[in-house]
Amino acid sequence: MPEMPAPAGMSRRRVVAAAALPLIAIGGRAARAAFAYKFATGQSPSNPINLRLQQAIDRIQAASDGQLQIRLFPNNQLGSDTDQISQVRSGAIAFLNVAASVLATLVPDAALVNVGFAFPDYAAVWRAVDGPVGQHILDRIGRVGMVPLAGLGNNGFRQITSATRPIATPDDLHGFRIRVPVAPLFTSLFQALGASPTSINFNEVYSALQTHLVAGQENGLVTIDTAKLYEVQSYCAMTNHIWDGFCLLANPAAFRRLPAKLQDIVRQEVARAVSEQREDETKLDGTLREALSAKGMQFRDVDAAAFRDALRRTSFYHDWGAKFGKPGWDALQSVAGPLG
């Protein structure tokens, strides 16, 4: 087929560039999306955060009359968690969902929500993340050149899994080879409890467990289920040792290119997705234990207070209070009470 000549006043390069834009159907006719953005996430497609984000993306496309097209890339398709943080900062990715624990490699105060045994239940979590702790973290994210789109999502309370023996007491962690995220606070926590932690990006966790590079790992029940970690782990200790959140971020240049109305739509729909995902995750935490038991995982209820007391006998809380500094630590203790 012969090439079509460029319309008057338009170069062939601009014709080719325009042809590369995706077509969106609007009212029975084809229209070109003015903005085509990537949304990266490390979680599996079936994880509640991705299910809700895809719904938000669909609503954004409809509300924008097809002018903003966003494609979700789950399962670390665009790189490891740390790679994706670099890409959203550079503009290679417009939007990113990343765990607060991982973002802490760039925004140290994001790890305030990860302080060991700081929150006894979800009521305390929401008082913190929708209050002084969450606001403190969002302010710090803005200072490193990223735009927070909403409050923190729910990455759940984390439990310890193991392959060969159950974890029942703090003593069982002595010398235990456990995978932790690439996050200094997690490493510090398990070192203080006598374990031998190894930082591994999430996309490599299954193979690290399968090849016995590490004997165990720690994650929320939703992640244990959706990532099929029950296939390579036999035991789960219900420690609730850390709560983690999801941070929904945008590259500032990409976000500013959107008209104000589209920015408002994105913020509104992402905030709705976060609210719905929080409820999803909380409900799943109440049902997944039975589902994972049916898949062969053996559960053990432990005395979380014993683990916290063991931690208090170390310098963990004192050291992290000093690292976070008074504003962040005061914000945390205003909700969690005195630590250490």
C-alpha cells in the first residue's frame, strides 16, 4: 500500500508519531488518546491492589473520554521494585505502586509504618496512616521529586513462614536464614532478634526459597497466597510483626502534563481504589488462613508480646528513633505509644 502524503503543514515525522498513539473508541468512533502512560507494580494480577487499580484505570479512561490511557504492568514486568522506583523518578514510568518498605530505600521515613510491633491492630494502623504518620510520609515523598496520588494502601500485617521447622518463639529465630525486602529496617529487626536476614527483591523470592538460598520469608497472607509461596514453605507463624503499606506515586513531569481536570480524575479514582483495597485486604486476612491451610500450610499462633519484649531488650527502638529523628518518631509514638 503506498504511503499517504502528509497533510499540509504536518511533517511525515509528526504523522508517524501521531499514528503511534493508541486508538480509543468513543461513542462508536475511533479517537486518539492524548496521553498514554504506564503504571508499574510488583504484585501479581490477582492481588487486590492490582484488581482495584485496574478498575480505577478503566474508570479514568471512561471519565477522560479516552484521552488518558493507562496500562497496568504487574508482576515486576518493568523491572525489580528498586528498578521501578528509578524509572518513575526518571519519567520512564508515569505511575508506580510500591510498598512503603521498599520506598524507604529512597524515602527513609516511609519505613515509619514498618517499625516492629508498633501497631496491635488495624484500628491503630489507620489512626497512624490517615493521621500524623501518613502525612509525614507523604510530605517526605514530595521532597524527593515524586507525587503521592493518595494515602497508603494496605499491604497487610506480615507473618513469618518457614520450610523445615515452625517458628514459635523468639529463640527459634536464632540463626534462621530469612528473606527480607531490600529495606534496612527489616534487616535490622531480624538481626536484633538473632536471625540471619538476606535482602532479596520480591521477583526473586520464590526461586530463593525453592533453591533453599533462604529457609524462610515474611509477608502478608495475601502475598503468600497470590505468589504461591505455600508451594515452597510449610509453616506460618502469625507474628504480625510489621504492617506495611502501598504508596501510589507519579512522576511529576508526567503528572503535570495532564490538564488539571485529568489530574483530579486520577487522584479521585486512585483514592477510591485505595479505600476499596484496604477493605479487601482486611477481609482476606480473615479468610486466607483457612484457604492456605487447605493448601498444606501449617499455622501457629505465637505470643507477639514475647517477640516485642525480646526486641525491647535490644537497642532496636532507640537506634531507629535516632535515625528517623524527632518529628517522625514523635508522630509514630503519638499513635503507637512509647516504644522501646
